[in-house]
Amino acid sequence: MNILLFGASGTAGGAVLQACMDAPVVNEVRAIVRRPLGWTDAKLWEIVHADFLNYAPVADAFRGVDACLFCLGISVTQVSKEEFVKISHDFPVAAAKMLLAASSAAAFHYISGAGTRAESSTFWSKVKGETENELMELAGAVCWRPAFIDAAPSASIPRIYAAMRPMLRLLKPFRSFYVDGEDLGRAMLQATRENMRRRVIENAEIREIAGRF
Ligand SMILES: NC(=O)c1ccc[n+]([C@@H]2O[C@H](COP(=O)([O-])OP(=O)(O)OC[C@H]3O[C@@H](n4cnc5c(N)ncnc54)[C@H](OP(=O)(O)O)[C@@H]3O)[C@@H](O)[C@H]2O)c1
């Protein structure tokens, strides 16, 4: 498989990248990043890019891929509402459109998060829920709703996440509340192998799918 990855420098995306690097089924990972990852590997093609609303300059990276794993995102506490909509909705929709044009059979995977609901009165939940619906309509997207993702905290994640990680790891036995970050990556690869489309996947099912990998 050839995988296109967004958010590789992040907490979720870093673990998903590791899962892809470790998976023999993956031939190549193309990571679109705004800063170099500082990591070289024969399987990794790093593409440094600035404008996440326009992928025309990096169109080659979208050709011949089996799946796009969109792990880029931000907490609503870190940016303005306008910026949150741009990052959580406009960026993935632009990526999905480019993927459709360049690799029409490829799967698009979008990480939203537990608690996402299009009908919600909570701003972030509604934005992500509406984005899920739009991506499922546009590209048959598979939408992932992890709860706590256990992975090495990135430089950008809110500090509270890193501080609470030891406590949150106690949630491991509870299938609806905890997922290992690399299991999330393995579940995305397995879903690609199983040709899943147009689905919302809650945390417990992420663990089930990873178990089939
Ligand atoms: N962590 C969890 O437990 C968890 C649970 C459920 C859902 N989620 C969701 O998963 C997604 C990723 O979360 P995370 O925890 O991995 O966050 P993170 O550690 O802060 O990583 C965010 C990633 O998105 C990139 N990014 C953010 N803003 C960007 C921008 N304006 N332009 C280009 N790239 C940008 C970052 O790149 P830079 O490194 O260049 O900043 C980084 O790769 C979010 O939507 C989050 O809500 C996370």
C-alpha cells in the first residue's frame, strides 16, 4: 500500500506514522508536513508544504495512493473559531478533493474524535460532525472517533494532555475510552485493506478493527 499522511508531526499522526512504518503491507508513506520531521527512512517520502488549502503544487504526492490518513487537527482551545473551521473542515475537504482527482479509488480517513455530532450545540463537535458528513458524501470517507489516544505527546498538543497522560492510561481496560495510538494506525490500514467506506467508527470498534490487523 502507498499511504498519504497528514499530521505526521502530531500525537495521533506520529503514532499512525509509526504503525505504517512497521507494517510490511505499507510500501511507502508520503507525509505532507509544514516543517521537516527530522526523520529519514527508505519508506518515508516527506513533502514540506505551506498552503493546506491548495495541494496543486504537491499533486504528485496524491497520485497512486491507496489511502489518505488525515490526522492533522487542532484543539478548539488553541485557535479562534475561524481558524478551527479552517483546520478541521477546510483543510480535509481540500485534501479529499485532491485525492478524488488524483487517486479516485483511494480511501479517505478523517480523525474527528469521540463526542463528534453534527447536531450538537457544542461548536467543535458540530464542526467536526458536519465535516464528517460532508467528507462521507464527497469521498465516502471513513470517520474515526477515538477517545483518549495513547501516544507520545507532540510539541503542539495542549500541555494538559501530557500532564494527564499517566492518569488517562489507566483507562486502557475500557474499550470505549482508550486506544493505543499505533492501534489507531493499524485499524486505519486494516479498514483500507477491507475496503471500508462511508463509515463512522467509534473508539471500541477502532480497537476491534486493530485486532484484526
Ligand atoms: N490526542 C488525542 O487523544 C485525540 C483524541 C481524539 C481526537 N483527536 C483529534 O485528532 C486530531 C489530531 O490531534 P493530535 O492530538 O494529534 O494533535 P497534535 O499533537 O497537536 O498534532 C496536530 C497535527 O496537526 C498539524 N497542524 C495543526 N495545525 C496546523 C496548521 N494550521 N497547518 C498545518 N498543520 C497543522 C500539526 O502540525 P505541526 O507539528 O506543524 O504543528 C500536527 O501534525 C485532532 O483533530 C484531535 O482533536 C485527538
